[in-house]
Amino acid sequence: MFHEIKNVSQSRGEPFRRWFEDNYFDLVVWYNKNGSFYGFQLSYDRYRHEHAITWFSDRGYFHDKVQNTAGSVVTMTPVLVANGPFDAQQIAERFRQHSAGLEIEIAEFIYDKLTHYEQLRPSDAKNKKAGRTPL
């Protein structure tokens, strides 16, 4: 079950963000000034082979491996490295099962975006990555 991390630092000039976590996922949600969703990053399999699916309204989807420093204690900011196929159906279902504790609007938005990713043809997903900029 997700819980919200309170008092998340906000960066000047960047969209407002909220951060949620549970034992499998980390979720960051960014908002436009009008309160609508700007984007999200859902990290999954946090303690084994962490990956992240990211979506922004102006850039689309990205799937990355989260690369930490060696050892059990993270001493640096994790780096996102482009990383192959994403099993959207499996992650969407697991997200749905874990989404208790999230506001319904957030849970539905993320689930809808995950299931929409599954509907993209491979060429569509590849085209979305073409304009990628570092996150």
C-alpha cells in the first residue's frame, strides 16, 4: 500500500511534485500550474532489479533501468539508463493491486497510462523515445 512522503523538496522553475512509495514501487507525480497531471515516474522492483517507467505530457514514455552505486547503501543519486522492453500489463496489474493509499485520481491516471503504453505499437514507442532528453 502506498503512502505519501511529506515535505518533498521542490525545485524552482520545475513542476510541483509529490512522492509516494510502498515496498515494491516509488511514484513521483508532477503537476502543471493548473493542477492537471504533467507527468509521473513509477519505479518498480525497488530492491532487486529496479526499473522506471516515466511519462510526460510533452515527451511521452521512457523505460529505464535505475543504476545505483555498488554496494547495499546508495551513496550517489541513481542514474537512469535506457533499458529495453517493458511488461506494461504485468506492472499495471501489480500497480492496481498496490494502489490502495493513493488518491483515486492518481491511481486511475497512472493505471490508464500504463495500460495505454501496452496498446502502443512497437514503432510508436520507438518514435516516442526519439526526442528523449535527460531527466
